[in-house]
Amino acid sequence: MEKRKHDLHYLSLLAEKYPTVQAASSEIVNLRAILNLPKGTEHFMSDLHGEYEAFLHIMGSASGAVREKVDMLFENSLPASERAGLATLIYYPEEKLAEAAIQAEDLQEWYRLTLHRLIEICRLISSKYTRSKVRKALPKEYAYIIDELLNANYEVHNKREYYENIISTIIEIDRADDFIISVCKTIRRLAVDHLHIVGDIFDRGPRADIIMDSLMEHHSVDIQWGNHDALWMGAATGSRTCIAVVLSNSITYSNLEVLEVGYGISLRPLAVFADEVYSASDTSQFAVKPGRDGGDYTAKDIAQSARMRKAIAMIQWKLEGQIIRRRPEFKMEDRLLLDKIDLERGVVQIGDQEYPLTDTDFPTFDPQNPYQLSPEEERLMQQLRNAFLRSEKLQRHVRFLYSKGGLYRCYNGNLLFHGCIPMTEDGEFLSFNIGCKGLSGKKFMDHADALARQGYYAKPDSLEKQFGRDFLWFLWCGRNSPLFGRDHIATFERRLIADESTWKEPKNPYYRYYNDPDVCVQILKEFGLEGPHCHIINGHIPVRTKDGESPIKAGGRLVVIDGGFCRAYQPTTGIAGYTLIYNSWGIKLASHAPFAGRENAISANKDIISTAQIFERMEARIKIGETDIGHDLRGAIDDLKELLSAYKNGEIKENHKT
């Protein structure tokens, strides 16, 4: 009785949207029709690492899908150079229109031909969607006109005249540029139905903030956090440790623009501190890597950057030591290294062995209190913490990461995560006792996701907030963290020990077992996924394509899609990134050649060369009814049938007045 009462309450709310038998019946017909349409195209990308130009180009080109449609339609009627120009117009409409205004011999005729061609491309790309879905994707100011042009029947003479009249009027009233931009945006939007970012938007590359702005404008996206993302999320919560690591990484790679220009975070307090405290200090071990912005760095700039890097490195190691001491459940006591330093002898003890230090000149280091910040360091970190907390743009971006992101996602039979599902040497799921008791596999991933959210959303100054903040640092580089997937990070050793045997960062056994189909099936089953077309989509570890390594593991059960978006990894991978493409016909992997740059793409119509490899073809075309959305639609149909029944037996009255 109570259940029926609850059901009727829900159905009465549903009746507000579908107030009559006719309205509910029509929606059932519409939803059933949608179930039989081809599934939308999903794109998967990972490890973007701030490479915004390449990312925006690949987004604009839909990983080559737009050029594919252009060639499909115009291969026999347009030369390759014109097809390249048409594709570039779709990627960069504002810039190509400005170019056409100068170069076109007859601009009016160019507009007319271009509008015809763009409408043809848009019609082809939109053909797999319902008219209703296409309408929702159209810019409001031109929705009616574009809809008319897409659905005109050109075999009918009057319709052709009508169509030509619309185009002529658009040109005549000087709205051609604006209209072309709108159609190009529509083509780009319809080319990809849903986007998955499998982690590591931040660090290394120049402007992760520009990538985040683009993702926030995307119509349908989800994110699986990477360890670099977790680090920036921790910094946004006010974790001084995460802030120190973010600054250290950014200074190391001369990547300060994202902080100062992107997020409005001034590094002047750190520069002043470093100049005052480290002015006479040896900084030879802390030289920064040259930047890519083409700026002229003076010897003075380079020296100051090295001082800043050394200053923040010591602060980082102290603060990391404080977390390790505060959180014994992280099981990282062997990473407490500052108290193992013997300055007089110039050595550090790691395990049972002593190693000479390449630098012992640390003005703020107190051997009696090795993990305590100096008063000056405390003041500096308070200033920097305030800057991160007060950056409106950073806070907005991190809230978006929380709202659209998580540690993993199950979507249409695929399991997506950035790093790993931590495992033991024996191939079992590794058990953790971090704010929990003996959790492993999916249960630990769910728990870890909740702790990461706790770090941002718990009450200020609460113990829960502090624990969550510390856990975000653990996700960044903690022992066997599901995002990091290694025993430890060897930042200290790489800076201060010449013996490279100490630089090793052993991977979690997961990375041995992920070549085994049975293990992958076991992992998928742990997350409720079973069947021949279920896969693990993984990022994090760059695939050494140039050495013959395949991104496809375990007989096709697992795909690693870190192909080297980040320029620093391209010599390792031999390519410049992957896009996994899952459409109604199957799954293919597009590998991208390095991007020559935005200016070159616009002026010379230089596209990214992408090579696609089909690795799974479906027996029959996949319909929406077979997807997660299809499952939800069938649930909606069942609810509407219940509403019809309630209308017919009088439990709910129709409302014909709305």
C-alpha cells in the first residue's frame, strides 16, 4: 500500500510533464523510435598535460572524423587543397573567414559555395540523430534556418528556390560570417556525441586552464581523474603540500604561464623569498628545463628560477614528511628521508645504504627539526595558500572536475580509469586501510573517490577536510595509489643523489598482469561488467609505439590510450597522442602525428595526420537500445506505461488545460 502511494506520488509528478494520455503515448512512441537509432560516437582521450593547441585542434577535427566526412562528400568534385581548406574552415571558422575576406576573388560567390558545402556536411553528420536532438544542438539564433536547410527536399523545385533564397538573404544582409561560424560549431558538436577524458589534464604542457575552459563548454563530457589532476585539486583545497608540488612541477618545466596568466596566482612572494634566502646558495642541482614560449631568458632569470625551484623543493619535502608522519596508514615511513641526512658527512641513508648527496647547502634546513618549516617558509606558504584559495578560475575549474569527474566510470560496457586497480604480487586486489578496514578493488575505489571529495567539500578546518586533503596528495604520489600506480616517487633522489639506481620507481604489479586476458576479465567483473565487448580503457603509462609496443593489451580486453599528447613524452612514444573512437560500427584507435601548431594549421591548412586502426568490429550495428542511455530510456518507457495505466483506471486524472 505504501509502495503504491509512493508510486502514485512519483507518477503525479510525471503527469505534470505529460498531462494527458495523448502526451504520454506520444513520448512512448518517440522514445521507442530513439532506441532503434545508431548509438552516438564516443571519443576517449587521456594525458593531455596542458597541450591546449593540439587538444583544441583534435577536438575541432573530431580526431579526423570531420575531414573524413569532407572527403566522403567532395572527393570527386573538389581537389585535395580545397577539401583541406574546407576542413580547416570548420576547425577555425573565425580565422579562415578573415583570410577569405582578403583573398577571395568574389567573396559573395565564395560565401554561396561555402554555405552549400557546409550544409551538406552538416546534413551528413546529423543523419544518425533524431531531428529533435539536432534541433537542441543548433545555436538558438539560427536554429530555425539551419533546421529548414538541413531538411529541405531539393527534388521539389519550390523547395530548391526556397533554399537558395535563404542563402542569398543571409549573404545580402551581411550575416554570412556569423552563420558560417554557427554551422561550423554545429558540425563539430554533432561529430562527437560524448567525450571521455581519462585523466591528467594538468602539468607539463603550457595551458591546462584553456583545456578546462573548452571542456566546460562541451555538451557532453566525463572525466576520470589522473594523479596530476588530483594534485591540482588538492592545491585548490588549500593543501600546502599539494601547492608546493604544483609550484615545483611548474617551475621545473618553466611552465609558469598557467599559474600567473591562467589562474592569476602571483609567484612574486616565492621569487622574493628565494632571492633573499638562497642568494648565496648553490643551485646547480636545481636548474630548470627551458620553456617553450620562445621568450628570451636572461642569465638572471635562469638563476632566479633555479633559486625558486630549490626553495620550493625543500618546502615540499618538509611538508610531505609531515603528511607521512601524520598518516601512518599511508605506509610510507621509509620515505622520511630528511631525518636520514648527515650534513657533516654529506650523505643520506636510504634503507641499509648510504649515498653521497650532490648538494648540502640548505639554508632553511634544521637537522634537529628536519620537517619543520622556518618562520619565513610558514609566511610564504600562507601567502601562496591564500592565492590558490582566492583564484576564482581555479576554484571553478576544480568544482567542474568534481562534478564531471571521478576515479573511474563504467560506460557502455567499458571500464575507464587513469592509473590502475592496485594489485598484489600474487595478482589479487591490494587491500588498503586508509580511513577504512581492508577494502580492495571496486570497494576501495568507491571509498577513495569519497575521500577525494571530502578534501574539497568537508567543513573548513575539520578533521575530515584535513584527511581528505592529505588523501589527495596520496592519490598524486602515494604508495600504490590507484592514480599513481607505483611504489614511490623519487623526486628527492633525482635531485640530490647521483646514483641512478635510486631513481627507480617500481610499478604496481597491475602493470604486469594487465597483459593477461583472465585478469582483465576479473577486473571487469569486479565492476559489474561481463561480456565479449567489455574493455578496460587506461591512461597514465605512455605507450612506446616507436619501439613496437601495442596499446592493445590482453587480446583486446584492455587499451592504453596515453600516446604522448605531452611533447616531453613524444620522443618516448614516437607519436603525439591517441583517440579511441567507439561508434555504432565498432571501436578504432586513431594515433596522431605531432601537431605543427595552430598558426601553421590555419595559414597552410596543415591538419594533424591521424592513422586509424580498427580493433573491434561489431557483428551488427549497435543501436541506442543496447547502450546505457537505452537502458535509461526503457526505464522511462516503463514509467510512462505506468502513467498511462493510472490515467486509464482513474488513479490520476488527465489535465487537458495545460
